[in-house]
Amino acid sequence: GAIAIPLIGAVPSYVLLTVMLFAAMIAGGAWIGCVGALRHFRGVNETIASLLMFYIAVSILNFFVEGALRDPSDPNKPSTAPIGAENMVGLIPGTDVHWGLLVGILLCGLLYLLMNRTTFGFAAQIAGGNLRAAQAQGLPVGKLMVISCAIAGACAGLAGFFEVAAIHGKANASLIAGYGFTGILVSFLARHNPLVIVPVAIFLGGIAASGGLVQRRMDLPDATVLLLQGLIFLVLLVSETFYGRLPFFRSKGAQ
């Protein structure tokens, strides 16, 4: 956003959107790439490190939105200057959904090919599944960690780009929606398979979107959907913990 704001009104919309897209992906990749570096050099758990980096990123966002990049014409809510309706990402023809959905689906397909049809993906899966085995085979574990985290951060930056360019039109506190926390649950439910992430994400997105309907029709608090997501995550963790250890978790052949 800070890179693209001086270009508003001075360049064509496709140039502005391209600059925003690459700026978002580079910033996200560099930020989460640091998580991989912390994991490799300092042994910091990547999940904990990414959560802590999230809060630092939120503080930096608030610092700029409420300070140097704040739009003085909007006194009600601290926001950056709008990018303008002519620079917004449009909707898919015939639908009420913007192009981010199609880009996300295509991205999942590309990541599936990367992780299952390339030597990098094979090496990354070995390093993620058994670190000692990867080190014994001479794989560049540190490089794999940093690159994998950078790719994940670039994907998050791409999602942030569409949040700004297709929905809000400017940066403000509304961007802090906690989608990353839901993304952790999506990834675990999908068994980290990029192709399965698409239906699982749509499923959990529908649950999250039903919060208002649950509150109006069933007279339940809006946080009910958060409780449901927590229960799904808890059931998943319990099943992973006891899978193969109790008789009813084993197949008949194994028993």
C-alpha cells in the first residue's frame, strides 16, 4: 500500500494493481520467511513464531494507518487513502464473487504440482516429516524451511492484496479479520493437501459466514461459530492423537 499510494491517479489501473500485488507478495514472503529462519537458526517453533509475528505486523499496520499513511479526509475510522473505484478488482462475470476466488483455486493447483511433482516439494515433505532423516540425506534443511515459509507468506500477501483491492479499497483495522487462524484449521482438516484445501476452506467459510444467521434465526450468540470451529479442531487433534492406539481406531486387519 505504501508503495502504491503515490501511483494512484498517475498510472493505469493495471500497473497499480500489479505493483500492489507484487508488493504484497514480497512483503508477506519476507515477513514469514523470517519465521523459517527463526526455526532453522534458533529452533523456534514455526507456529508460535508466526503467531507472534502476526501481532507485530498488526502493530506496524496500525502505526502507519493511524500515522503517516492516514487519510485526513476520513475522521471516523483511521484508514489509508482509497485506491479508487476504477482501480478495484472486479467481480467474476455473472457472480457476486471477485476474481480472488479463481486465483485461489488456481494457486492451490499450482502448489499441489509444486509439492507433489517437483524435487523441491519432495525434499520439503521429507524435511517436514522427519527432520533428522532429511539431515542424514544431506538435504539443505534450512533453505527448505525458509523457502517454504516464504511461499506461505507470499500466498498470505496475495490474499491481503485481494482484501484491499477487491473488498475494502483501502487499508484499515477491518483487514485484521483473523483469517490466518482459520487457515490453520483448514490446513489440518485438509491434511495439508492443496487440492483438498479448496472444499474445506469453502466449508469453514460457510460456517463463519453463518454467524449472523445463527444469531437471528436461532437466538444464539454470534460467537457460536467460533465454538463450533474450536470443537472441530479439538476433535481433529484427539483423532490424530489416538489414531492407531485404541482398538476402535484400527482397521480389522491391524487388529
